[in-house]
Amino acid sequence: MSSPRFAFFQGKIVPIEQAKVSVMTHALNYGTAVFGGMRGYWNEEKGELFLFRPIDHFVRLKQSAEFLMMDIPHTPEQLRAILVDLLRHEGYRQDTYIRPLVYKSHEGIGVRLHNLEHDLTIFAIPFGSYLEHEEGLKLGTSTWRRVDDTAIPVRGKISGAYVNSALIKTEVMLNGHDEAVVLNQDGHVSEASAANLFMVRGGKVITPPVHSNILEGIVRRSLFTLITEQMGYEVIEREIDRSELYVADEVFLCGTGVQVAAVAYVDHRPISGGKMGEFVRALRELFFNVVRGKVPQYAHWLYPVYASETISAD
């Protein structure tokens, strides 16, 4: 994986080597930062890098920042323009992952949120698959529970909260799994370590509701549309018991990082015969065609980086 050459930092695009913070930075010491994750998908035939739902991502970033009493002095459209400028500096002609970060830049000691300076930075890196076995993942249930909304807001991508995800991911990987099933405080399925979870059972597609301490994922919401409009399935949001996953017809994860990933095993029990099922196979094909600009019906979800004339986004 090649390294980025530039970053948006302290209000301008600078060489990545100049995008540095002090060891005294509040966000480094206390986890007082929020971040986003979005992707750009390269279409070789069209010679274009398509950003997937950038306005939605920047709206969520601004909302996440507000949880920590940080205001981003840019509209989502202005943030998209900054990102396009950054990507044109980089000149990527391949799939790309983008990381915007809003952080408490105050240098000093003291736990609080109010009366502290904050700043915005963005960088982007070439990026392919997040998970090695995305066509047949092995999931294990973590002993760590998902952090509850009464402790840290789950609707924001808050940096400090991802220690929870790190504990979860390391536990299951050291136990021989690829990813995790994470339960909430009530013992119901919440999500994976950093991805939303779905199961297919009895001809219906089922996923935990937002009150199960899940992130309200943008890919998750997009799949609702694709599954109902293009595949003709009903999507149901309800609580899921851990043991229901063992008898599901298919299970899959989704998110900006994992994209759409099939699950082959849960706690050593085979799902769909221990391989990717036909529903997930069809959904993955549809999703990747959409994000690469091959399905005109959903072109409004995409924003081209290099086109001289841009299309309407989101």
C-alpha cells in the first residue's frame, strides 16, 4: 500500500510530512476526536474515481463533531470540494479510502470538552479489501459488549470509543476468527467490531435496529434501498439473538471498510454450507456495480473526482 503525499491540515493542503501534531494534543491524550471513512471507487473504462455518497458522510462527520462540542466551519458541499482538491493533488487512479478527522487540537492537560480549540484534517490512501476473507468470513462472538449509548454516543464515530472495537477485534482474531459478533448490554446482536450485520432467514433480510447500539451506517442504509428496489426482498429491523445466527440461511457484514462481506462461519457453525450464499453473491455484484458508476439509477449517490463537469451528488 502506497503512502499519501498530501493532507488537508490547518486549513490548506500540505505535504503529508507537515501534517503533524504535538504529543500534548488533547485528542491524542483523551480520545477527543471524531472521524469519518469514505471510499472512492475507480472505474477504468470511464477513467473516473467516484466518491460514494460524500455529502452523507460529511453530514455525519459534522453531527459527530457536535457530540464533542466541535463545529466544522464548512458546509458538506465545501468539505466535498476540499476533498476533491486533495484527491486531484494525489492523482489516484485506483480504489481509495478517505479519512477526515476532527480533533481537539488544544495542547494541555485536563479532561473536558468545552473551551478547547479544534481542527480538521483529511488524508486519503489507496485501499482495496479491508478483510482478507471477505467472500467467506469466520466470525466469533466476543466476550466484550458493545459500548452503550448511555456511556458514549453510538451515532457518532468517536475516536475514543474505538478502543472498544480494538479490544473486540483483537480478542476474536487471536482466537482464530476473522471478525466478531458483538452483543449489546441486553445480550442481543449489535454489529461486528466496526461493521453492520445482516442475516437472511426465511426469505427475509433482518438486521439489528438502531437502538441496539449500532452505528447508523451509510452503506447499511444504501443496502436497504438496493435490497428492496433491486432484489425484491423485505428488510426488517429487529433484535437478533446470538443463536439465530447459527440457523440463518446467510449472514453478511457491510460498511465503508468491509463493503459487503459474506460470512461462512459463526462460532465454528457453518452458514450457507460454509461458503458464500447466492443472495450475498448477488448483492455484492450489485453493490460493486453501483459504486463504480455502472448502474445509472444510482448515479446520484456518486461524485466524480476528475470530471470537468460534475454530476449531482446525494
